Amino acid sequence: MSRASKQPELMSGVALAEALADAIETPRLKFLRHADAVPLVQLVQGREADLDRVPAPRGDSNDDHLLAAAGMVAATRMWRETRVVYDFDPSLSESLVDMELDSEFPGEVLRRLPHPNPLFLFRKPIMSQDEFGRPTAMRGFVLMLRPHLAEVVSTVDIDKHDGVPYAVIAVVDVLDEHGSVLERQTVELFAPTKAENTTARKMMDEAPVIHVLGGEIGPQDSALREYMARLALIVVSHLLYVCCDKPDLEKVPAPPRCAQRRGIRRGRAAQVHRVGWRLGPAIRQFHDKVDRLRRTAIRRGWKVIPHVRRGHPHTFLFGPRKSLKKVKWIPPLLVNAAAFGRDGEGIIVPVH
């Protein structure tokens, strides 16, 4: 079976991550080459660039479009220096997107990213609907810091840029009614990292969109803002999980990068971390048991119907005078399990 014919569940995390990075970088490079503006990539990275080859600013939105494209290319190249991949279990992803939106947690927890400049990979794309009601599928996203439009820096420098949010570049496919890809969007939005207590709902509201396919998005379209809020929830929930205390991360072996073009040397091996591959099966079993319990409750005419509290972040205080904080993600659980007697026993998700 050729690589091109493989289904996503059969491909390695490395191959899928490389394809995702290419989906971001390749169209942006084509756009920059057409404008004769490729040196902008080095410029936003803070590296030396031939300024004679950088187009003179025109003073209109085209300047912002070029800088946005250069930042996206710079982000993918920054990822290729570390090649950290978070390969998510689909069941965990579904539970994260379904998280409770109003549970408070300290915003600074998002500054505790375990690895630099990671790529979040969704082996099973996360579905939503755009402002026109069309189905969409988010494939994954990369992270970086963008102190301003003309600068891109590594996530490890977050303490040097107080108050600067993560810049998130997500790949989202717009699908037709048969599931075929109509168009591929590259969406950039922010994930705030402020120190005060916040909630996923607040972070969704504070995650403004910058560019979609090189075009600027404003807040005037409520349907569009609602769609972008759903995309922000996907980002915030997955980012929060890996930054919580003791997430279910398991590093797996990955082959070294092979040369693909003349002049490209072998790079360092990718760091692939399976996320939720132990917890995900437990969540699937949990929901199967709850569904069976609901059917039993309806069949027997019980007055109490099984109710699930969705997964949520919870802040724990510890240390001297409980002055320190850590955030744990609490998996979904059955509320009032004792009300169902022996039928409700064992319907829990273990927390690792």
C-alpha cells in the first residue's frame, strides 16, 4: 500500500504532521513568491534578510497579508527545528471539545507547555460548521508567539514577552455533503495566556481571528464569530489538557527525517507524543456503559436518568499555605452513580 493511499489511522504521526505543516507552508510560499516577498520570512524570524529584495510597504492591507503569510511559513519552519508532535486519541479529543466551558482555572497554566513549538495533530479531524452551515474538519494546528505582526518567536520565550498570547495556525477543511474537501483554510487566531483566573468560554471570547486564507476577518459577522469561537474552543481545550498536571502523554519512537530534496540534510528525529491513548479507550468504555445504563433506565421506567458531568479543569492548591496552584483535567463522570445501585457501579474513568 502506498503512502498516498493509506488511511490516516494507518499512517505514522510523523507523516501526518509533515503533511499538515506542508499544507500551511506551501500555499503561503507560493503567495510570497508571486509577490516577490520570500525574504519577509527571514525578517519576521529576526534573521538577516536582503532588504533590497523585500517589497516596499504599500500602506494598505496587502502589507498585513504578506506579513501574515511570512509568519505562517516561519512558524512551520520553527516547528521543523524541534519536530514535536502531539498525536491525539480521537476519544480524548471528543471529550475535550465537550468540556465544561465555565470551570475556572488560572490562565498562566497555559504557559507551562511541555515542549517547544509543538504541532497538535488530530488523527480523526474535529468536525464543526462554518458560518454558511457547511461541515468543516480541523486537522490540527501549530503554535508560536507573535509579539507583533512583523515578528515570530519560539514558545520557549513566553516569559520574555509578558502578556503575549500564543498565535495558533490551524488547518481547517471545508467539506461538501459527501465529505469531500471543497477548500482548505489556514486560520490564525490567538490563545490568551493571562495570569488571572479564566474559563474556556472567556478564552473563546478573547481569541480574535487575524487571517483566513490571507483575508482579514472582522467581528461584524455574528455567524462568523460564532464559528471562530468553536474553532477557538478546539484549540483552547487541547492546549489546556497538555498544560495540565500529568497529562496522558507517551513518547513513541520515530524514525529520523530523510532527505526529500537535493541539498536537504537529514534532520533530527521527530518527538511524537501520543496523547490520551491510554485514557481514550477508558472514555469510550465509560460512554458505552452510560448508554447501556440509560437504555436500562428507560426500559425499566426509572425516575432518575443517568447524567454525566463533562470533563473539566480543576485547580488544586498546594505547598506552603497553599500558595501554589496546579490544574488537573478531570475526565467525565457519572453524577449520583449510587442512585442506580449495582447498575451504576464501575462507571468511572481512571485518572492517570
